[in-house]
Amino acid sequence: MYYPAPIAKLIESYMRLPGIGAKTAARLAFFTLDMREEDVNDFAKALISVKRDLHFCAICGNIAESETCTICQDTSRDKSQVLVVEEPKDVISMEKMREYKGQYHVLHGVISPMDGTGPDDINITSLIQRLHNDEIKEVIIATNATTEGEATAMYLSKLIKPAGIKVTRLAHGLSVGSDIEYADEITLLKAVEGRREM
Amino acid sequence: MYYPAPIAKLIESYMRLPGIGAKTAARLAFFTLDMREEDVNDFAKALISVKRDLHFCAICGNIAESETCTICQDTSRDKSQVLVVEEPKDVISMEKMREYKGQYHVLHGVISPMDGTGPDDINITSLIQRLHNDEIKEVIIATNATTEGEATAMYLSKLIKPAGIKVTRLAHGLSVGSDIEYADEITLLKAVEGRREM
């Protein structure tokens, strides 16, 4: 006898989550056994609901509860700026800032030849279409500061600039509250290059 | 706009799990959104099943798919030994060892005055009843090597010994494969005290 079948199945499901190995999955499964039935039912319903009730916005690719997302539906937002991010969660990070009032475009990935992801595998075509139709004046590229994120930013910039649209990239530099002592050389170099007059 | 409602609910559920904070819960929720629908449905079913299909064994308190657990049902196992553990998962750790062939008793907790858990709050009464009725010769106390685990072991020992039943406790000492250099003083003391002739 190892695990009873229902526990074994739950362990298997927990192990599909990122960063959860066999030991943690077993711990979570036994914890679930001790949880209130109500909370476990809510958990199961929330899982189902996330797949059933959420879609990707037909315009920008962000998470949406209807055909288009709340941001694309909001007529008070600036239509002249589009901020391009890798994933829907990046939209939420940006919204938490409470400063940006333009549109978004979610790529759902980055160009990564190593992983076999080319420009056609991510949500670029619909971005280009939006640029043709809309009154967009600036595209702000906010892909991650990784090799793939930079490569994707470069690709998009070369693609969009010829259409006469301004393309910008988020600034690189020191994190607010960080020590220079602990910053890596490349971040420090970018911070010096991007220095601003006081 | 922060999180869409279905995502917010799922984050809340993930946060109820031990060791999962707001950031990890959000990461898991977005990961769930990208999972195959089939896998998410399996996950939800496994959660429900663990609460619906598993009970605690009427004899020993271990996890059981029917009224009694597979170990209590197994007539080939030694009825003269009972190994007492804190939680059902400890039974599984012991069974993985593949050496112990006796019975178990699961306390579902430890005596902990700090947390307000007294002897009546854990599964001790049914253990004493088993000792009266059965042909038990030895009780092996395998509570954790924590303050509460030791206190519970002490309490049980004082309770059971007068009935003329042998009470033993798992050995304390160095973990197999560990360096003496990294062992704490108390473990080292226990290892010296418990030294055996070669």
C-alpha cells in the first residue's frame, strides 16, 4: 500500500503546477484532506470557472470575461498608445501602477528560436492589423528584459517603425530602493547610458 | 481593474494552501489558465474525490476508502504491535520502509497546551480501547521529534505502561548519510546516549 487512489490522483494534479514536486504535492494533498469541504468545493469550482468563463480578448489578447476585455471596452482610455506585453499577467502589473491609460496588446509569448517559437507563433499579426486600422501614434514595447524579450522588441521595432509610428521601449536601470553594490554590470551600464539631467 | 473575478477566486483558493502566498497563488492561477482543459477538470475532480471518497478508519484513524483501512483489513499483519503516529501521512512514510508489519494508530494531532490541544482532542481514547480488547503486546510511539511530539510520547507512555504493555519510542540519532559537523548538539547528544555495541 502506498497512497489510496484518490490521494494519488490529487498528488498527480498538484505536480502539474510549476515549482511543485512530489514531496510538496503530497503535503498539499494531505492538507486538502483536512480542509473544510466547502473550501475544497470552492477550489474545484474556481478551477473549472477559470477555464470556462475566461477567454482572450478578440482585440488585444488580454483575459476577458466577454468577447472583448474591460480595457478595450473602456472608451475613456487613450486610443493613441498601445503597450505590448508578453502575457496577460503583465497587463495586471501595469494596471496596478495606475498611471498608464492607453491600450494593451498581449503577445502570448516571445520570439525564441531555441524553443522553436517564431514571429508567426505569437500574437503579432493582429497587432499589425490594429496599427493599420486605428489611430495609434505610439507603440510601447514592454516585453521582459530577457534575451528573448529584447529580441522580440527589436523585431517589432523594425516591423512597426517603417509605418511611421513611434516605437518606444521601457527604461532599463536600477530598481527603486536597490543598492548599487548589488546591481549587476549590465543593469549598471544601462542605468549610466540612460542617465537623465536633474 | 485588477483581476477578473474567476482569476481572483482561484487565487484566493490557492492561497488557502500552506506555503503559498499572494504572488505564487497569482502565478499558479495564470498557469491554470494556460493548462489543458482536460487536466484542469481532472484536478477539480481529484479535489472533490479526496473529500468525498476518503474517510478515517474506524479502528486506527488512518485514511480509508471504506469503513476500515486496508492495513486493518489485512489479516496477514502482526496484531501484537501498534505503531502510533501523528498524521495519516506518517503511516505512508512507515509503509514506504517496507519493514514494519504490525498495526497503526493515528492520533490526528499532538498534545500542545500552547495551541489548546489536550489529550481529549486527539485520537487517544480509541487507542486505549484497542489495548483493552486486542492482543497487543507492544506500542511503538512514533510521534515527531518535536517538543509536542516528545510530550505526547511521554503522556502515552505513562498512560499505557501500567497496563503491562511494552512501550517503545523510535531511536534518535544521526540521519544516515549526514555529517557529524552539521548535526545539532541535541541530536549529537541523543546519538551518543543511544550508542550501540558493534
